[in-house]
Amino acid sequence: MELLSGAHTKKNYQLINDVIDTFERHRRILVPGLEEFKQTGSVLSDLGWPASKKSNDALIAVCARNIGSEIWTSDYSEP
């Protein structure tokens, strides 16, 4: 969603779609289910955070944890 929303030309949109299609073919797309949403709500509650712009970050972290993956970022502006 975020990648496609940032594609400002048809060429970029198609390029991103091609990348997504490749990941999908190789079963590298992770889609959260109801349990991940519930876990994320619990994490946000434990942290005392309301559902907000951090909700997506928390959902990504929960999904990654559930499959034993790590999250790496270079966005130092985020706590």
C-alpha cells in the first residue's frame, strides 16, 4: 500500500507492481490476520499508546516476531 501510494508515474507504479508480483510468486508476502491485529492492540495497550500512526509499525513488528524475523531500519527519527 505505502509503496504503491508513493508511485507518482505509471512507470514507477508498474515497476513496484512487478516487484510485488515477484515477492508474491516466491511466497514472500506476509499478510496479517485477526490474531496479529489483536496482538498488536495488546502491545499498544501495554505501552499505553492509543491506536495511531504507530499502529502500522507495531503490526509489522508483531508479524515479524510471529515468523521469527527481525526488523531493520535506518529511520533514526522514530523512537
